[in-house]
Amino acid sequence: MFKLNVNGRDRNVDVEAEMPLLWVLRDELSLHGTKYGCGVALCGACTVHVDGEPTRSCSVPVSAVAGKKIVTIEGLSPRGLHRVQQAWIDHEVPQCGYCQVGMIMSTTALLTKHPHPSDDDIDAAMTNLCRCGTYARVRAAIHALGEGSSAATTKKA
Amino acid sequence: MTIAVSRRAFLKASTAVGGGLALQFRFPVPSAAAAESIATEVNAWIVIHPDDRVTIRIARSEMGQGSYTALAQLVAEELDCDWAKVSAEFASPNEHIRRNRIWGSMSTGGSQGIRSSQDYVRKAGASAREMLIAAAAAQWKVGTDQCSAAGGIISHRPTGRRLRYGEVAAAAAKLTPPQDVKLRDPSQWKIAGQPLHRLDIPDKVRGKPVFAVDVALPRMLHAAIAQCPVFGGNVARVEDGDALAMRGIKKVVREPDFVAVVADNWWRANQALKKVKIEWDAAGNGQADNQSIEAMLRAGLADSDLPKARKIGDTQAAFSAAAKVVEAEYRSPYLNHATMEPQTCTAWLKPDGFLEIWTSTQNGEASMAAAAQVSGLPLEKIEVHKMMLGGGFGRRGAPQDFVRQGVAIAKAMPGVPVKLMWSREEDMQHGFYRPASIVRIKAGLDAQNRITAMHTTIACPSIVKTFSPNAALKDSIDGSAVRSFSDMPYTVANQQVDYAMRNGHVPVGYWRAPGQQNAFYRECFIDELAAATGKDPVQFRLSMLKDGDKNRGVLEAVAKTAGWGTPLPAGVHRGIALADGFGTYSAMVAEVSVNEAGEVKVHRVVVAIDSGYVVNPDTCRAQAESNVVYGLGSILYQENNVKDGRVLESNFHDFRLPRINEMPKVETLLVPTGGFWGGNGEPAILTLAPAVCNAIFAATGKRVRALPLKNQDLRRAAPV
């Protein structure tokens, strides 16, 4: 039995110590926003925050995160949209959307550390893989957030 | 996930009772104030609620390309409703079958989603608008010619009376649909043609369970799968004792060509799968490798009696008379789709004999057919819930292997919903790969350096034959294997295209812009000819395009915007390419540098696209960006190598995708000229490889005739 704090709520899970956090979230706690993409920490679709750090949940055993604060997309903004999510809508970032939860979790962690990230900061932090090709819009959305103008967009009719 | 089973079930029941158009459905509404509201199906595409909300049914799948929104825009444009009140939902494949395929094609591929349904979805919108006007006119007891509709409101012009769509929808649905409706000229569009926000994005950024992998049902179990590593092979022997003893394991399912473990958690299923000892029978394919595949293709090239995909004039005579002959050989490897969401299917064989399926499919009807085949059930007893696709790119249309497997597992677990999800490794090694091919091209030039003849021999597996081995191909030609040569727009007087169909044991499939390798071969070879004759690549192409050919327009547009011929920063070089396909014309300029180590960086891409009309310019731009990234991975890194009958690559470490730092600046010029409907999901990928490789030649003097670039030595020669 492991005691986890997920999205501000204590949850007891009776699972094997080596079960990756991803599968605890998805199949034990029914938090499906966090995605499986590769299982080996390459793609970042499974990114969540563990004590504020962006973490690839597919490669972290549940035993390593007991007692730590875990935040998933479902808990990112308990009331309304997080400003990163809003920027993703404003900049029309997602295509298929499968990798975007991981992108958003990586971005929120990046902006906590670097409120005004440079292109190099973005390159270093945003190692998430996207097959659809949303990278240009991810970068544009992050820069807009860094400039403190997440809602400002005039490109839409 | 709470799936709208109850609502869909109610829809079904209502449909069964009503048996056709003009049905009324009761939807449970959570609001206490409106304990129950009645929504009306005005026609199969359009449901209008009393509060004027409009639900538009979408028959094609949404895999990121944006046609879920663009198709709704086309319907809403003609319906002339309030876009802020529009939502969309997928049309039910089960209803589709029972209502005599009322929604047309559900197939989503070939950049067909909009161009081959725009006519009937716009007519559905226009027809509904006329019915709503007629219902209002009847209520007012006036002629319809005195009434008009806009923004979801019908007005009686002489008196200024108004009725909302929601007020007359029920009456409208009882009317006979008009025989003929007039569609708006696109120049008058207010909703279509606009860069409206996509309808699917808000749920996606919230992490809502919209994908097939997110399906959760009461008592649902999870399945992991192992297929024979050698294509075409079978399960010979299974020892599952150790796996069955593991925690949470419910069953080991053995089928002729796969083994699946069913458990209460997908990770447990996959862990146990590794403990199942499986002996495979390679079915004679265990020796195949890169070399044997190359030998197979080369034998095709050497065949002197090949079917011809194009024959104009007399190439032999022209070569004899040529002042100069240029020859080259190009090749491409097999390539996996690698959708970010692995193949997934939840299937539930219910006690009442009904089979429900939730899957990521590019063709709901194909999923129904696959499920019927495996289950033995009639289509009427099957429903496929179409989920948002975590990428498609052609992987999830024709094959339907994941649906067949899901249903087979469901049969082994009757009464229990089971969600099958492939591991990334299974996905990488069990694809329907972009065909490997080798192509030889020979051109003859006259004394004025004009091309007088071109002879192309293409050795390439047939995708059609993979899915339909008995298909009768016209003239023994598979169209996607010969494209860009068989329909080349350049005015070369003598042309011959020979097709050597050589089908190995590796399954091939429709990989984004099927046959796109040929655009790489052709446009690089044209660049070779321009270089061999000292001509400017843009002028050389223009000299071979007829007046009025829309290829000219995109070529000139892209050259102008990209500043073709103007100075670039030191070390940066340009390449250009042109290709039409999927009903659309496109041309691209790539700006590329190659460093001392031979590493390629694509800095900027300018692409001009003429698709006739543009329904949502922002999603069209997104598709151009998407094609650049999807194509870039295949140019830089990706290949699927075969050894011992199996694919060697297994995950993103050896099948690399570009990351954000590799994303070039993409400038998309939408230059629609009207009068035709082209697709936007694929065309921009056609020109990427040739534009980049032509720029590499400009940078290094080295011709790239095989991809990916990671295998090419592009280091600069030692300074002279």
C-alpha cells in the first residue's frame, strides 16, 4: 500500500512497488489525461509534476513518489483553465492532441522556473515529442505567456 | 470516462421507432431548470435544440487534421446558424448502416475529408435552412419568398416578425426536404473560409478522455499483445503458467497470430506478457532482410517486360537522338507511421448479443466490417464508437488489425469489456509501412538543353495488393506506386513509366501522402538536370509547364515570397520543389545549412498551396506545419530495417522524431484560385524532401539519392 498525494488529495493505492506512476494514475485512479507514448521516458506524453518537477511518469516507480505531491492535468487548475491551457486554445496549438497534456505540464513547470523563457530555455525544457508538428505553436504560446499576454491574440476572427 | 452510451442508446431507440428523417430525440439535460429538452434532427447532419444549440454530425474521423471543425463550418455556413452555438459529434456507424449509409463515406484518408464530402454536407445545411424557413413561413401563413434566415433567426421581411431556429426545428423536420438547393458562392462565406477556433481543442487541453486509450467502462479489463515478430508468422507454442500466476492476470488469449494477456491493469498485462513463453513459426519469412528486399526490388528493375503507367511518344528514339543523357537511381526505406497513440481497441461482447467497440479509426465502416468478420455478428448488432485519434497518418484506415484483435479478445472474455492497447514496441514492429522502393530515371536532353525524353522504372510494393491480394489492378498498375511520374505535369515529349510490382513479406500501407517518395525522386532529378544544363531550377521548371497550369502559380508564388535568387546569410542555401497531389498544387523553398560534421539544419520553409478553396485557413496552415515536421523526421532519421524477417527498430530511440529545437520556421502561403476542391492534409509533405535535398546540393555539391540523411556522408570535402 502506497500513500500518494495526487492533485491535493491523499490516495492509498495497493499496487506493486515497481508499478510506474503512469499506470497507477491511469488504471488505478482513472486519471486518463496523462498519456502513454513510449514507456521509456523518451516522448514526454506522460509528464506530470512531482513536487513541482516535470517528471516522466512512465519511468518512475510508485514507490519513489510515495508522500510526494503529484499534479496531473486534471489537477493543474482546480477552477477554470490554467493560463497555459488558455494560451494553447488561443494559439490553436493541438492537432491530434495526444502529446499536448505532456506539453502543457512541461510548459507550466518551465514557466515556474523561467517566467520569461528564452528560445534556448524552451529547447532545453520542451523535449516532448509531437508527431503532428505543433512545435512552432508551442513555442509561440510559451513566448506569449512569457510576455504576460496569454489571452492576447488577434489572429482569430 | 462517462461515455454517452445512454444518450446514444436513446438515439438508436428513437431511430428504430422513427425509421428515417424527422425524428425527435429526448436528451437528458443536467440542468434542473430544464429537466428535459427535446432536440430535433432536422436532417441526418443537423440536430437543433430548443435553445438554438446546433449539433452537427461528422462522418469523417478527426486525427488532428481539423476537418471535424471545417466540415461543421461548411454545414453551418449553409444552415446560417450562430457559430457560437455549434458543437459537433461523430455520426454513429451503426446508425449509418441501418439508415442506408446516410452519411456518405466515413473513410478519412487521401486528404478526402472535405473535398469529397463538401458538396453533400453543404447541401444538408442549405436544405435544413430552407426547411426551417418553410416552417416559419407556414406558422406565419406567408410565402417563403417573403422570409429569410441568418444567424439562426428567420425573419419575415414585410412585418419584421422573427422566429429562432430552435422554435421551428420540430415543425421543419416534418417537412419534405427540398429537391434542389442552391449553394452559396464561396466569396460570400461568413463561417466557412474563416480561421475559427477548432471545436476539439478545449477538451484536448483539459486532458478530457477523448482518445480510445482513455475509454473506461465498469468492470473493464486491459489487454497487452504480442504478435509474431516475423511478418506473416504464427504462434507455434505457448507456455503461460508463470504469467497466469502473476497478480491481476485474468487470462492468456491465444490466437493463430498473436498472444494477449488480459489483466486488471495494462502494466500488469504487459509485464505478464513478457513472462509468457511463446514459440513462433516464421512461416518461411525468417530469412528476409534488407539485402533480400533490395535484391527483390532490383530484380524488378531488371525485368524487361513491365507494365507501363505512362507512355507518350518514343523514348528509345529520343534517347538515340539526344545530345546528352543523364541517369540516376534513387531509393527510400520502409517507414512506420508511429502514431503517438498506439493502436487501441476496446471491445465488449454484451450479454444481449450486441458488440460495442471504442477505437481510434480512420474509417468507422471499415471497423464495423472487421468486427463483423471476426465476431460473426450482423452489422446491425455492432456499434463502433469513434474516438478522437491520437494521430492517424494512414495507419488506422485500411488495416483494422487492432479491431480484429480487440474483437477476438472480447470473444474470449464474453460479457466483459476489454481494452487492448499495443505497446510502443509492438506498434513499431507491426506497422503497415511506407513501401521501400528503388527508382531509376533516365533523361535525354537536346542540344538546347531541353528534356526530350524521360524514362522511369519504379520497383515498389503495392499497397492495394497488401490489403486486397486479389484486387484486379487496371493495367497492373498501383496508382500510388507510380504517382508524380505517371501524372508528371512537365511537358516532356517522350515519356515512359514502368512499374515493377515486387511485394515482399513486409506489409505496406498508406503512409501520409502515399507515393510521396516519387516526388522526392522526380524533383531531385529535375534539379540534377537543371544543374547539368546550368539552368535556374525555377526557370527550368517553368519552361516545362503549360500556360494556365496551376503548378505555375504556386511555383511563382513560392519563389517570390522566399526571395529566390536573393542573397542569404553565409552558409545557408536554398532548394526548391514542386508537386501536385490530392487535388492540390504546392511548391516549396527550403533554406538549409550543412555544418562541418555534415549535419543538416533546416532553417526556413516557405510553401505555397493552391487547394482551390480553403475552409479554415488556420487548420490548413497547421497541416502545412504538420507535414513539415512529419516529413522532416523521415528525411533526417527514420527508417525501418529488416533482419531475420522482422523490423529492427523498436521505439523512439532508434526511430527518432524531430524535437522542438529542430523545427524550422514555416511560412505557408495559401493561394486558392477557386473552381476546384483540393485536399490539405498531405500535399505539403510531397515537396519537403526534394526541397531540402536540393538545398543540400546547393550547400555541398552532393546529391542525396537515398534517405534518411543520417546514413549520408555530407561532410565537406577537404578544402582544395
